[in-house]
Amino acid sequence: MEQNQPLRFFNRGPSPAVRLVFFALLSLLLLFVDVRYRYLESIRSGLSGLVHPLQRLVTTPSKLWHEVDDFFSAHNSLIRDNAALLRQHTLDGAQLLQLEVLKGENQHLRKLLMVQQRADYPMQLAEIIYVERDIFNRKILLDKGTQANVLAGQIVMDDSGIVGQVTRVYPWMSEVTLITDKDHSVPVQVLRNGLRAVVFGAGDAGNKLALRYMPNSADIQNGDVLVTSGIDGTYPPGLPVAKIIHVERDPTYPFARILCAPIGGVDKRRQLLILSTLLKFPERPEGVEAATDNSKNGKRRGQ
């Protein structure tokens, strides 16, 4: 019976339960001694110094991973922020341009309002809605028509001077022929000396006017200002029209070649003023008409 029992060559010592109790009591004792007398501070400091390199080595992969993740996150965030700032910069630039345009229009409208307040005749504000694409056909369309009591023949101007004349009226818009059109003419006089003349549109892309049929001896100089004479019954007197920019006198020709530049913004403004009334001149006296008819009849009998 004793032969079936295993042989014990080594002494295993106390049982696990006894060892657990022993080490638990030892731990409690060490904790009490450390808390009460702080005998293990130097040992703890030495062990922490020995363990610190091992802790740094263990935490290095995790630290490197977080640094790489932060780098790529910051890189992606900077790319998104840069794209957003670029879009915002583009929008701000467009809005700044719009504000500059609005600022210019506001200043122009203020000038038009001052012209309306100074004028002795009523005016109404109109806006250009269409410009003729043909550069040799100098016409524009305004957003005022018969519904705004616009009539053919009314004058269109800006804050600087004459721009054109209403030549055709529609219910909701009106057609304006610019003074630079080749078929348009304006009776003017030189502001400096009162010399009367007629200025014609050149009809080209240069927005020029020509003072035709003026003799070489005419007292006209560069820089002279031409204003409406008011003797045609259409244009009120004294409105600025053009300025002389070139005078060429050739003795071989009877007339001087005189070029003018319009004072009004014929191709610069969007808001214009329409003179709301046409000038009314008194009718021709009947005695003058009868004398004219008698003179014509006498000439015919003599013939």
C-alpha cells in the first residue's frame, strides 16, 4: 500500500494560504512603518530613478503615435482652413468690388440730385437697361417710357452735361440717340465769346464730336467749352455739350477741322436725367407769315 504513494524528494514549504496571510501581514506592516516613520522614502526614490528610463521607453511608441496623429490632424486642419480662407477672400473681394461700384453710383446719384435741385425745369431719373451693340449706332434704352410721361424729343443728361435726346418712346422704355451719333446735331455756342455753331456726332467708336462748316478765321481755340444755344426750340440754353480738343486750319480748305469731346458721360454713366418738359416757343406772328407769302408771290409774278 505504501508503494503507490509518490516519493517526495523536495520539501515544498508552507501552503499557499499561509504564504498569502504572511505576505499580507508583511505588506500591512510595511505600509504602517512607511506611513508612520517614512523609512522607505529613499528606497522609493531610488527605485523610481531606476524605473523611470523603463517607463519612458515603454511610453515612447504611444507618444510617437500621438505626435504623428496630431501632425496629420493639424496638417489637414490647416488645409481646410486655408481653403475656407481662400473662398472667404474671394467672396470678400467680390463684395468689395460691389461696394466700390455702389459707392460710385451713390456719388453719381448725389450729383444728379444736386442738378435736379438747381435746375429750373423738372427732371426724372432713369437707368440704362440696354446699350446698342453696334459701336457705330450710338443709341441706348432707358427704363422710362410713356407710363412715366416720357415724350420723344426730351433731353437726356447727366451731372456733367448733355448725353442725348429721346427719339422713340415705348410703353415701358424709351430709346435715346446719343449726341455722338452720326445723324445727331446740337445747336451750340462758344461759352467764351458766344459764337454760334452746330456740333455733329462723329459716329465712330471714339465718342467724338465735330464742329463743321466753321471758317478758318473763326475765333475758336483748344479748350473752349460749347453749351447749348437754345435757339432750336429743343435744347434749353446753357447746358454743357462738349469741349474743343483739336483745331486744324488748312489754308487750302475753306473750313477748319475742329474736333470736340463730349462733356457728359455718354459711355460712362448708368443713371441719367430726363428733362421732363419740352420747351414751348411762341407761334410765329401772322404778319410775318403774310409778308413772307407776299414776297414769294411777287417774286413769282416778276418771273
